[in-house]
Amino acid sequence: MQPVTLVLASFGGLTLLVALSRWLAGRRWAALGHLALAGLLIAAAANLGPLAADLGTYGALRANAPVAQVFAERTGSKRWRLTLTRLPSGRMQVLEVTGEEWRLDARTLRWKGRALALGLEPRLRLERLSTRFLRTPTAEEPPPSSYALAEPGGEDLWAQARTGSRWSNYVAADHAYGEWRPLAQGARWEVRFDGKGLQSHPANEAAQPPGPPR
């Protein structure tokens, strides 16, 4: 979407220069026609700009493809440092959390109607990392953590599609919820989207769930 916006803006600028040259050459009607076309192209780019900025915060949604890795390090009693790596970009984010279990949530966009005919791919954006305690924490203990992972990027297409705006005719907006996983020192998980939700798969021995007592 962003390349389309840049192309429209570039053609709008070029058309505006052509309109100016036609005006200087005394070709008034040709200049007015090019000026009108330039205005349409620039207006289209301006309208698509906020949408392109918002879609730029999403990644491709492909079933069973890894979307993130999470690595846990203990920093204190029920305190952890989580390293979140977004895939396939490799962008990392370090979060200080408290709790005993963690999970990721995401937003998804699936195109429909005329938008689907344009060949647009479904999109996914990691939205929140949350932790929880297995029991209610005492007054002396810190509350569980919750981090928003997405940065605002222009027009919120997901929210508009869920509130019945014109975008609801072109895109289905939904949540993808992850599983709760126990935090453990040195544990690493790989997070995949299975078509319905986010599945966190142990990527090393420390992340393996404890077996039944013998």
C-alpha cells in the first residue's frame, strides 16, 4: 500500500509540473486538464497515506508460519526479563514483567469483497503481551504486567472495520489469542499462527512443561 501511495504522489507531482509548463506555453485548457488530474492523484495519495501507515504496522499472515520468539530470564522472585523477537523481521523488544505465566495476543485483517479481488494478503499484528499469577497476588507483590506492542500508525483500519464503517465491507477484523505458558529461567518459545490463534511451542528444554509427578 505504501508503494502505491508514493507512486500516486509522484505522478501527481509530475502532472503538476506538466500543467505548469502547459500554462507557461499558453495552452490554458491543457494546463487546466493536467491541473485537475494532478489534484486527483495528490488527493488519492493523501487519502491512502494514513491507511498505508496503519497497514505498515502489520506483517503478512501465513498459517503455521512463525511470528515471534520469546525468551525468559529470571531477574527476581516472580520477576522476569522477556525478550520478544518479531519474525521474520528479527526486531527485538525487551520487557520487564512480573507474574508466573505469559501470553501474546494479536490483531488480524482478512480482506473480502472487492479488496480480495485486488490480491491483498491477510495481515497480522502483535498487539499485547500479558502475564498473570496462578493465584491472587498479595498486597506486597506487584501486579501482573501488560504491554501494548503496537505503535499507532495512522488510520486505525482494524477498529473501523469492527465498528461497521465502510471498511467492514472490505475487511474482516478479528483477534488471535495466545495460550498461557509458564515462565521458566532460560525458556524459549516459538509462536505460530495456526489459522485460529497463536500457539506457543517450546523451543528448548527449559520451556518444556513439567511432566506428571512420579
